Amino acid sequence: MNTALMLPPGTTENNLGILWSERGEIKTAQTYLESAEALYNQYMKENGNPPLDPNEHFMAEEETLADQERSKRFEKAYTHTLYYLAQVYQHLEMIEKAAQYCHTTLKRQLEYSGYYPVEWALNAATLSQYYLTKQCFMESRHCLAAANVIFSQAGQVPSAEDNETEQDQQDLRQRKAEIARCWIKYCLTLLQSARKSLEDNIGELDPDRQSELKAQRKKEEDEKEKGRKKAVLFGTSDLCDSILATEEKVSCICPLDFQEAREVFLVGQNYVHEAKEFFQFDGYVTDHIEIVQDHSALFKVLAFFEEDYERRCKMHKRRIDMLEPMYVDLNPQFYLLISRQLQFELADTYYEMMDLKVAIGNRLEELDSHTIKKINSLAQLAVKYYELFLDSLRNPDKIFPEKLEDDVLRPAMVAKFHIARLYGKLITSDGKKQLENMQSSLEYYTFLVDYCEKHPEAVQAIETELELSKEMVGLLPTRMERLKAKLSPFS
């Protein structure tokens, strides 16, 4: 009788692959793990029956495993192979392949009940973010819905007598908040993708494009079921029902009007509140600010769909109300990058509100003093925050850099360009003040032109702004001369 210990196919290769992976020898691990995968596929094709589990060699005959248990253990080992292969491909930056293996691993873990709910849910939520980068909203939503359903299985924490209970509950709250953040990104990306498909060349909603896409919607709905069948679905039929019920709470199709956009926005906003319950400003400064910035971005993209300028203005005011207090409480010495982000976003928001107020004013027969005051106030606040952003780029001697770093080049140039435009928007009946504003405007436009002449490599980053700046540098001196002549008592 042959008493040699027979291991299931791929066992040695699998163990060696895991060993080399944990040692950081990724290429070596890849070789062994891919060999283990190939052996599994070959064995299942040629035999199909589950092999003996290694432990059975040390069991009494009456204790040997049933085929079902044997199969479960064999499949679990193969799932482990795929799990490590997903990590290996991630390390090798084979992102698409890593995502594919991750999805298959998650699917198999559910099929063979080999998972921890919290870990599984986090992995599924993380995978959803990959699908977002590929604009695969159906798959992304499916991963997130599955994450919610599986995470709910982890709701049972240890009894109050356990010393780790409080920490366990804290960990659960954090993981739940992390999944909520993935949902926020989903809603935001879906809305931003919709905006991109609907905007015209000046960033406004294109009604013709909107009508065209609405006409295609019926066809898209018909294709939805076909797409669903192609998606890799998680779980058994009962689990799938729960996941599908969760999915129905938010669309995976780009919204085409305000009402549809608002439905996605509200889901995203609910997850913002959920995430903020854990990631509070006191203790999680960076995380809290990022969540609020996403909330602001949700309002910004929702405003794109709003046709009423006054209501759109109020949405931007909500952004100001959530961003400004955080900026005031932030120490730029420790949070310079975040501080700059907030300065620029506040400036941009005030700038957008000013543009809306100008558009509202243009519809009036005559600008009233209240509208003029509001336009000027918003313009000055925008200038204030753009200047704060630009000042943050100065060295300790308060000197502006002669050459800007690549990461701040475009924001700095856009800030200069917008300040130039804002000075041109200020409304005053004082001719001398008007002349001063035109001079300030000219100086900022000139800065852009001069900078690009000295640093031609910067042109590509700000082509549109540079073209308009050159135009204004040519026009403004003539306009200023006319105004001077008009103001001169000897003219």
C-alpha cells in the first residue's frame, strides 16, 4: 500500500507563493501563484472530484471528510490563491487584472462562506472605487450595495462584559464611515460624469444635448438588463435580492435633469452625514475636511442642473457656509495644502456667485443699489481669497516665486486671471476709482502674459486664459486713455 502523503494539486505552489508574497518578493510569488492557479484549473478539467484534504492523512478512517466538506476546503484554498494573486497584480500595477481577481475572490468568499463581514465589505467598497475610475457605475454600485448588506452582518458586537467591546464598536463605526465615504464618491462621480456629458463650451447646461440624451434614455433602459447579466453578481439568490434592493435606492445611470440629479445628490448627502458622525473635525481634521469638500462638490454639481439663478446662488452660499468656518479654524502652519485648497475653493465659489449676480442684474432694466452692492461685495471676497492663496506661495521674505512649481502653476495663473477679471467687474460711479480698477486689472493680465514669455513651458497649462489676457492687455490701455480724457477738465 502506498502511504506517501499526497497533497491537493497546487498546494505547494500556493504555499510558496504566499511565503514569497509576504517576503515582498512579488515576481517570485507571481510565478508560484500562477502555477497554483493553472494546476487547479487543470485538475478540475481532468478530474473534477475534490482531492483528499492534507489533514485526512492523519485521521482515522471513520473520521475522513465527506465530499462536500472536502470540496469546500479545496475551493477555499484556491480562493486564497486568487486573493494573493489580486495583491500581487496590485503591487505590479496591473490594476485591471488585480480588480478582476479581487472581484472573483469576493464572489467565491461568499459562495463558500469564507469571509469576515467587515473585511469583505471594506474590500468590496474599495473595489467600487476602481470601477468608478472606469465609469462602470453599475458594477461600482453593486459592490457598494453588497458592502452595505454584508457589513450589516457584523452588527453583533461582543457582550458588554468583554473588555474590547468599546474598541470593537469604535472600529465598526469607523469602517461604516469609510464605506459611506465610498458611497459619497460614487454619487459625486456619477453627477460629475453627467455634467461633463451635458455641458457646452462655456460650462453651462446644453439643452440640445440634454434633449438628445433623453431621447436615447429609452434605448439605454432596454440595454440595462443585458448589462446587468454581464456584471459579476455577488452571492446566493437570497443575498442578491438584498443587494438589488439596496441598489434600487440610487441610480447607476447619469442624471439628465435637476430632479434626477437631486435624487443622487440626496443619497450622497445622507452618506456625508453618516461619514461625519465618525470623522469629526475634532480628532479627524483631514478626513472631516475632505468629506465637507465632497459635500461642497455635490452642491456645486447639483447647481449646474438648476436653471433658476437665484436658487443656484443659494446652493453656492451653502458651500460658503460649510467651508469658511473650517478655514477660519485651520492652522495653515500645520495644514498648508488643505488651507490652500480651501482658499481657492472659497475664491472660486464667491467668483461663481458674483457671475450669477451679474447675470441676474443683466436681466433688470436698471441695476439697483442693492444688486450693485452685492456684486461688488462678492467680487471683493473672491479677490480676498485668491490673494490669500497667492500669498501662501510667497517665500518667508514675502517674495512671489519667479518660477512656479508644476502643482501650483495652473491654480496660481487662474487666480491671477480671475482677479484681473474681478477688478473689471467692480461697479463704481467714481471715474478715478474705475481707472484704478482698470489699472489693477491690467497688471494681473500683464503678469500672465509676461510669465508665459519667460516660461514658455507654462503656456500649455493656461492656453485659454493666456489668449484672453493678451487680448485684454491690448484693449485696456486704450480704454483707460479714453476714460482719462473723459475725466480731464481740459478735454
